[in-house]
Amino acid sequence: MNRREFIKTTSAVVSTATLFGGHEKLFAAGMDNVKVALVGCGGRGTGALGNFHEAARHLNMKVEIVALADFFMSQATKVAEKFKVPKELCLAGPTAYKKVMATDADIVLLVTPPNFRPVHFEAAINAGKHVFMEKPVAVDPPGARKIIDVGELANQKGLAVVAGTQRRHENSYLETHFAINKGAIGPIRNAKVWWCGGALWYRERHPGEDDASYLVRNWVNFTEMSGDHIVEQHVHNLDVANWFLDRYPKTALGFGDRVHRKTGNQYDFFSIDYDYGDGVNVHSMCRQINGTYPRISEFFTGTTGSTFGSGQGKEEFATPYKMPPKPHVKNPYVQEHINLLDSIARGNPLNEAKNVGTSTMTGIMGRISAYTGQMIRWSDLMENTESPFYNLAMSPSPMDFEKGTVKAPEEETAAKPGKPS
């Protein structure tokens, strides 16, 4: 069903004037036109903007790019060339996002390194923008809490927030989630989640390069920039666990280590036991080491059966469960943008801030346990202000980048839990 068919056939949409408390237009440029801005013009940002365009085409909407912002002007101009827009729309530097929020963009795509996300998200919501933001959405407990809090503000302002946890928009996962809720495997008793694969990319430091530039270019290898890969990458699987169990873990206890990495300060692997209460445990494994066995999936065991999160094995369900047909595309990276735009048009904006904030915090919880060797409680990060972990903040912060006070962390090292024997 495309946008015009949806408008004609859905009684919920009476007129554009009834949406969002009497606003005359869904988008600044009109019902079928949407203005978008991109903050973060790397590979994922370029991909997200392409996915957004494809989603708009499915809904017969026209897209106008009004701003492209990145730490580096060269990245912004690359995207301008790709999407054939004037280079005058390009913005650069650590404060470029502020200029984006001052534009007439309807929707802002936030796709920078994760440590910037809480600040950029708050600025977007304060400016009245709908938001798509990539996962993860923070690197430390204060940042994750800010995402959740600002998400509540977005609710109050009637703004849509969709996150890059695309499995929640993928038909196979939606079908499995639906079946489990209908009792296909009985109550879930335990689960295993994996993101075990090879090493990611890294960047060598240029001669004379300043700390800020180097950290942004090599962000995926620094905990302060990415949250470590249990947060940056494994958040997808942890998000599925939280989604299917419909709650977050009470405690985390685990370990990890650094073995082969060439730059940065992150671990190569983690193994975490998450206790979700009521006797339900989720074992989490993630690894970025070349030449090792790969597995990227989730597996749930209930009282009467089991299944992978993606639905592999669902043919073993005692009763077939399949959702009613729904309009969708096979690519969940496109579908999440379709759902974003659709929700705005329906006057019932999606808001995934709490989901992605909670799943990001789940990864942070596991990382802190591995780094310190301690059992970490959810309350340590969300409620207990006396906990040493409640205000544990990464440095350099986004404000350090804006002020020009960035000092890179020590490289070729990692956290050492416990005490020497």
C-alpha cells in the first residue's frame, strides 16, 4: 500500500489539519514532500540516507535534502556528490549539527559515532525534528539515560523516533515474536545470543594528526567512541533478547579480554551471563577475531519448544503461527524508514527511544562487568545514584570535541579486572 492509497483508505487520517494538534502540514514542504538532513556522512550514514530515499519512493513521497553534516567536510561533499545536491548544503566540524537543527528539515538522520548521539538527539528533539538514529545510542550510563529521558520529551512533543535496530522491522523476526507471544514454545526459560565474527576495520594515525581527528576516523576501536563492540555491534542481539522477553536484565556477570587488536583500547571478546529474573538467564557471546567460528543469531528455549529469533526452526512449532499479511519490503533497513514515515502520516508517531536506550544500556552493563570483574545490577546504572557506576562517563565527551579539549585515551591497552595475584 503506497502513501496515497493509505491516505484514501484509512479512516484514522481525517485531514492533515487534525494531525499533531492542528498543524496544517505533515511535513514542512507538504503532505507528500519531506525535507531530510543527515548528521554523520560515513558509510552507514550514506546507507541510511539511501534507505530513506527508497522508503519514500515506496510511499510516493518526494525527498529534499536540506543539509549534510560531518566532522570532515570531505565526507559531507562525497555524499553531496552521490545524491546530486549542491555542496553549499554541506556542513563540517563538531558543532555542525547545531546548524542542521536550525534548518527546516522535517526529519534528521543521526549516524555519527555513538558517543555523540545523546547530545545530537537532544538537540534534534528540542528543535522539533522527527529522528532516525543509528544504534547504539550511547557509550556510558549517563548517555543511555539521557536517550530514554529525551525520548519521553519526544512523546510529549508528538515526534517520531526510530532506531537502527532493524530486526524489529524484519518480517521473519516479527513472525517469530508474534508466535512466541501466542505460546508457540511456551514461556521462555533461557536464551543464547551471539555476534561472533571477524575483526572490523581500523585506521592508522596520520603524522601530525590531532587527537580529535584520529578518534573520529578510528572510532570503532575506542570504547570512548563506540562503547566497545558488545555495545556497538552486539546490541542487535541484546535488543532481540529484551524484545522477546519484554524486559531488561536485573544483573550481568561476565568477562572478556584483548588479544589481537592493533589500535584502540577495546576487547576482542566478551562472555556475559545476564539474569532476567524468574530463573531466566541469557548467555551473551560476542567476538571480533579473524579465523574463528562465525555465528550471528539468537536462540530461545521455552517450556515446550525452541526457536531462533529469525524464525529458523519455527517449522517445529506444534501449531503454525503466521502474522496476517502486512505491507512490507524484504530489506529491514528500508522498512524501518517506511515505518517511520508511515507513523508520522498516521498521526501516531513511533517512538523507539526507550527500546534502543535500554538495549544500549544492556550492552554497557555487560561491558562494565567484564572490564571490572564485578556483578553489575541494573539498579546500579538506572536508579542507585550512590553506585560508582551510575555516573561513570566516558572521556573525551562530545563537549570536549566542541571545545577543542580532546585528549585521546592510551592505545594498545585495555581494562584489567581484579588485582594481580
